[in-house]
Amino acid sequence: MLIKYILPIFLLLWCAISIAVPTSDWKQVVRDTPYSFSKGASYNLTELRRWVLLSNGYCELPDRHVFFDQRGRFLTWMDNEDTGIATQEKLNKIRFQLHKNNKVNRWVEGSVSAVGYPFALSCDQPWVDIRASIDRVKGIAPESKVWGTWDGVKAGTESNPISLEALVGLMFQHRSSQLSEPLDTLSLRLFVAQLIIESGAKKNVRSSDNALGMLQLKPEVLNDCGIDKRFYQHRMAQVDCAVRLYVMIRRNLQPIFSSVFGHLDKTKQQALFDILLVQSYHSGIGAMKKLLTDTTMGKATRYFAENEQQFSAEDIATGMIFHNLGRQPWGWESLYYVLDIMVVSKSLSAHES
């Protein structure tokens, strides 16, 4: 008779513990996420990043966090507390509540140094003012226009300067006319968007790890481009060196990419290659090769290649990185980098219409 009452109590306690105790590692959430969940994930995540970068949607105020799930779907938002510790406690309470309300199938306790689940994204993005940067590259403000010469290319004049966007176009045209491999597989808008994400389109920028100028190039890279130290932050020199770097990366990436995704239709293949080329610039060609071909890291890539008709080019690129988060060098910064460039690229396009 006693067992009759003890067993239900035990089951209730077990259920309560299973709800209250979080999964120990956010990376396990990523590993357990089906590849099929990547369908639409790029759209979901770029929408969240658009809120952050443009300070709109649920990120109209900076002191907030937004929560999202394995598919990148928005779940809810919260206002931050006065201290970091209090904010973390609130984040975890909401994570637990989302799990309890069956919005997600598990939860992971986060901290200042550890990612939690449901994933949370801070709305505070102080490093680049996207709208001001777009105005800067478009030359809307007279003081943002440029003029000068580099390697035989003349960009505007002192009395008639041109926009940074036009300057980039000139340098692309210049290199294309000299190279046996024309730059037909590189989106100019993605490149301009990258310039905005890297530096806010500002000239005299130096990062904490000594990356310089508009395109945040390391001194050793600039030196390899044959640029004298006094011209390291020269805008035309920066663009020229970055374009030449892209040519080298593309030369190495193209055959490997074609062996994996060569069966895609030309439009999708072009879009995917452009995105992965930008990502290779950020993460390195070696890391991208592993993402495409490694036994472990390439597992997601092989799935997307075999089932490509179910996914957009953007979903494939996002999924390749998402499913490898936590494996060096693929962290959230890598994922957000290419998403942010896509957001800014669309903003540039909208600015023209």
C-alpha cells in the first residue's frame, strides 16, 4: 500500500528535477540539432542581427537581450538589469521558463563566460553605426568623399571627390583589367558591406590585435602586398591589397568548392561561393577547406550538398557554420560576421532603391 503512494510522489519529483536541471553544454544543443533545421535559419538569424545592427525591432533600445532557438527563431526579449550578474540571473530564469512552457526542448544555464540555451543575443552593438557608415561609403556627406591616386589609378580630384563605393569600384576594375582571372565571382556589394562591418568605413582604425585601416589588414599582409608602411592606411592601398587577397583566396577555394557544390545551378552556386569567399577572408582559407572537406566538420557540408534543393544558398552557408560552432575556429563571431555582411549588403541595396 505504501508503494502505491510513494511511486507517484517519486515520479513527480523526477519530472520536477528533469525540468529544473539544465543541460550542461550548449555545444550539445548544436550537435543534436538536425541539419534540416537550417531551412529558413538564415532569414531568422539575419532578422535578429538586423535588429541589433540597425537598432530596430525588439532592439530599439540597447539594454536588452533577445532569445532564439536552434532554428534561429525569435522567442522573446528582456530588458537588462543594472548589473551583469543580475542580468545573467534573469537570462537563466527566462531560459528555464521557456523550457517549462515547452517553447524549447531543453535549457542550458549561461554565465558571463559561457553560452546558454535558448541562445540570447545582446542588443548592444556599439562598435559600428551602420546607418552613418552607409552614408559614409555612399558619399552623402561631402567630407566623406575621397580623392587620390594609387598604382596608376586616379580617383576623383580635390575639387570633385568621389564616394568610397565608387573608389572600390575603380580598384576592382583596375585589378580585373590586369588579372588573367577576372573578378566575376565576387560581389562588389558584399565587399563594400564587409568594409562597413570591419571598420565603419573609417580610415584611421586600429584594432586591439593591430589590424589596420578600413579593411583591418595586418601589417604583414600589407607588407606582402608591397605597400610601404607610410601607406598602410591609405584607402586605395587598403582596397587594392584586399582585392588581391581575395584573388588569392578565390584561386585556392574554387577547385575545392566546385568539387563539393559544382552540381548546384549557376545562380545558387555563385551566391554560395560569394558568401563562403567572404567567410574565408575572415576565418582563413585553411579553416574553410576543413569546413568543406574534413571528416567531422564537413559532415554538415556533405548533407547540404546532397540535399541542396531544400535550402537557399544563404541557409547552406549559415548551416555549415552553425553546425560546427564550438569547433575551432568556428565561434559565434564567425557566424555573425557573415550574417552581418548580408544584412548590410541588403541595406546598401535598399538605399539605392
